[in-house]
Amino acid sequence: MDLRRVKEYFSWLYYQYQIISCCAVLEPWEQSMFNTILLTIIAMVVYTAYVFIPIHIRLAWEFFSKICGYHSTIAN
Amino acid sequence: MEIDVVQWSSAEQSQGREPKQNGKPHFYDKLIVESFEEAPLHVVVFTYMAYGIGTLFGYLRDFLRNWGIEKCNAAVERKEQKDFVPLYQDFENFYTRNLYMRIRDNWNRPICSAPGPLFDVMERVSDDYNWTFRFTGRIIKDVINMGSYNFLGLADKYDESMKTIKDVLEVYGTGVASTRHEMGTLDKHKELEDLVAKFLNVEAAMVFGMGFATNSMNIPALVGKGCLILSDELNHTSLVLGARLSGATIRVFKHNNTQSLEKLLRDAVIYGQPRTRRAWKKILILVEGTYSMEGSIVHLPQILALKKKYKAYLYIDEAHSIGAVGPTGRGVTEFFGLDPHEVDVLMGTFTKSFGASGGYIAGRKDLVDYLRVHSHSAVYATSMSPPIAEQIIRSLKFIMGLDGTTQGLQRVQQLAKNTRYFRQRLQEMGFIIYGNENASVVPLLLYMPGKVAAFARHMLQEKKIGVVVVGFPATPLAEARARFCVSASHTREMLDTVLEALDETGDLLRLKYSRHKKSARPELYDETSFELED
């Protein structure tokens, strides 16, 4: 029962995506092409975020802590 | 935008109103309530994004068609013309080929009954994505009609009151086979013209066979080179065509905006014609009574004040407002309580509220006499057909009460009631509605092209309601809308059915963009729980 409602909700969500992004008026092969391209772009964004964001955060943290550390050594 | 209007005195009395003493001032104490709400930002962004995706796919399909990978069903030039100036490369043809064709099944739907409150639609399907259609043979019966301009419900099947039309058909036949100047002026036309003049409370009127041609053929007869035409931004194509054909200089003012019009008038009077600085021969202001795409009513008192101050002429096209606006259906002049003699040219059509076809121009007797001689339509176009003239005579007598009943007046009042009810309920539901609260044409904004197609198909196939959706180029690109025409022959149950269907469709497609608070009146909602949206 719950699974059916979840599936209904997702199919409604997919319908909303289709009418907002003009996919509802495209032919099926164009829809598949558009969905493929969009999913590829999203996958690439997710992968890049997964690989690079922790490294960038660590580098930024080190950079700022070095500045604060520099201040504190001057103060000393 | 709310505007307070100062009192206007009117010594004229139109039929059907309670008699007032001559000379007593008539106060227009209603506020003009119009709303043109803007869409939320995310809606506009999504709309442009959807058009962007559609354009990209359009380029892709054009590329495939050009290189022969896909069969081309659209219009192309012949092989011998390939090196000439291209015919089909501008944006409008691109839009038609790639965007309009995909959702084309929502327009030009054939119907097979009279356009009354309920009608029958022929079912058609397409096998190749709307390039060709075929009829399945089935008929979708009893579809609620929210698209026909049937404001007073006079465009319906034959009933006993139409007996006079049958008699006229027997005596006069169907065709006139001549123009007004030659042998085409019948006594029916004279009777009709006298009746129209009496209805509008003016000196004289002239009728023409076609409403569009009334505008496009008579404006060139009234103005010419050396004259100035100030026309509203959103005027109908017939007015624009007539203005261009006349050869006069055309300047456009912002829609219903009196400040913009005043600025143009001042510049015209101060600076005169462009190079020679001579005074303009005539300045003609072209407006419409009710604008059908926006649902707005013209701000007539302010425009009349401007007209008197700057000595210009006023031409009002009352195609959608005659018979539908005003306490007894006499049009915008009666709606504002003004004297129809103050407007120079009153034009209207018989297509919308009278269930016939054709147009009229009314005003002072010397104006109408001039048009009888000089109008292009009178010289070259066939005059109105006699059964249609009789239908208009019948409708006019019905509305004025000359047939002995008060049904005509009741219908006008029923239309006003239906309009206010429909608009109020739609605003409460949270849709964005444009226009004046008294205009019987109700545009409901849809914005996104995918939703436009889904809305029209869903309403016809699931809910059996026929609606008209409008997109580019009739409206701006980002403001696609559905346009409802409320009619006096819609009963309360029909309107409630339509409103319920709109409620469900609005929730399914998420169309309720309005940011105004909904009024909490429990008896109008059937639901038992109150959930505040967004």
C-alpha cells in the first residue's frame, strides 16, 4: 500500500518534470535522448563533487588556518 | 490597479433603466478593479528553459530534415528555388514547424453541432505526430463549451422564436448577389440599421457583411495620409490592418495606459508632422471596448477627457463588449454611464453576442452618410445576407425587450452574474486571472508550453470541457493562456462542474501560481480539512 503511494508520487513527479521541461510534447526517441543527456550531466556533476569537494574543503581549511596561525604567531 | 472615477453627468436615458430626471448627474461610483498579476520568478525561468529546450530540439530536427536523414513533412521550396531568397527560415516558420506542430491537435478542432452551452466535438487522432489527422468516426457528445463567443446564448439550434428567419428565408432567399452601391441594399438592411441606431442611442448606423472587413475597410475611408492614428498596443489585427492600409502615421501607446496616450497626444499637438512640422489633419484614437486576450475594459472616462482636451477623434471597437457589458447590454458607454454621442465612431460586430455575422459602424448622421458613399466595403463587398439580418433584428428586439418579454434583460444580467461568480471563484482557487472583474472573457495564465498542451488535452479527453488555449504569436512568448468565454446560457451547475474540473486540473498540473491570499469561506469548499498551500 505504501509502496504503491510512493510509486504514484514518483510517477507524478516524473510527469511534472515532463511538462515543465517540454518533454511531454517531444517524440519518444527525443525524450530518451534528452533524459540520457540530462542524466549523464547530473552523473558527471555528482562524480566531480564526490571526488573533488573533500579535497577542496581540506585545502581551504589549511589555507585559512595558516592565516589565523600566522596572526597568532605575530600576536605572540 | 484601482482608479477612482469622478462623477460624469449623463442626460441620456437608455431603455430598461429606471427613469431618472433629466439633467440629474449620474455618478459612476464603481471602482475599476483590474488585475494583471506577475508570475513568480521560477515559473518564468522554467518557461524560458522549456522554450530553449524546444528550440534546441527544433534545430536538431531541422538539421536531420535538411540532411535527408528524416522525411520532411513541412513546406519547403522547390529544387529550382533553392538558390533564391529563402522563404521558410524566419523565426515564425521555425516556430510553426518545430513547436506548434507538436501540439497542433489542440487547435482547429471540428465540431458538429450548434455552439451552444453544450456541443459535440469530432474525435480525431494523428499517427505521425500531428502532421496529418484522421477522424475515427466517433463523436464526443455534450462537451461543455467554454470557448465560443456566445455571450448571451443566442447562437443555438432552431427554436420557435426563429420562425421569422424562416419566413425571411422563404421570401428573400439566401444570397444578395450584389454590393450595397449596386443592387444589394434591401429594406431588411434599412430596418436593421434603424434598429441598431435606436439600440445604441445614436443618430445613425450602417451595417456590413463581415466584422473584420468593417474595421479594415472603413478606417482607410476615415483617415489618410497626413493624419495620425494612436492605437493601443494590443489592438486586434483588423484595426492594425485598417490603420496600415489607410497610409496614416501610426503611433502605439501602452495598453490601457492614459499617461502614455497623453504623452503621445501632447507630442503630436506640439510637434506636428515629422518633417514639415505642420499640424496633423486628424488625430484618431483607436481602442477596443473589451480586449479579448487580456480581459480588460478600456478606461473610457479618462480617454474621453483626453480627447476633449486635445481635440482628437475616438474610434471604439466594441466587438466583445456590445451586448455583454453594461446594465442593459449597450456596451462600454453604458457601463461607465457616459453619453454615446461623445464617442465619434462606435464600431461593433454581430458575431459575438447576437449569434450572427457582420459588423456595424454608428455615430452621427453625417459620418454614416459619408461612409455610405466612401466606404470600400460598400462599393466592393457583398452586403449582408437577409436571414442573418433577420437574426440580428430578432436578437436586438430580444435584448431591447421589444418582443414583449424581459428575457433579454434577464440574460444580460445572468451573464454579469455568471461572469462575476466565475472570476471570483477562480481567483479564490489561486489561479492568475487577467483583466477587469466585469469582462466576460477570462484569461487564465498557463505560461509553460508543456502545460498548455497537457491542459487542453486533459480538459477535453478526461473532463469533457472544450477550452481554447492561446500561445505565441497571439500572446507574448512567455504568457500562454487559456481563455474562457462565460455565457448567459451556462447554468450554475455547468459552471460548478467546470470550476471543479479546473480545480483538479490545477492541482494535477500545478497551475495555481497566484500569491494573493485565498478567502476562507467554508461554505464554498467541499473539503473537510483546511490545508494551507505553500
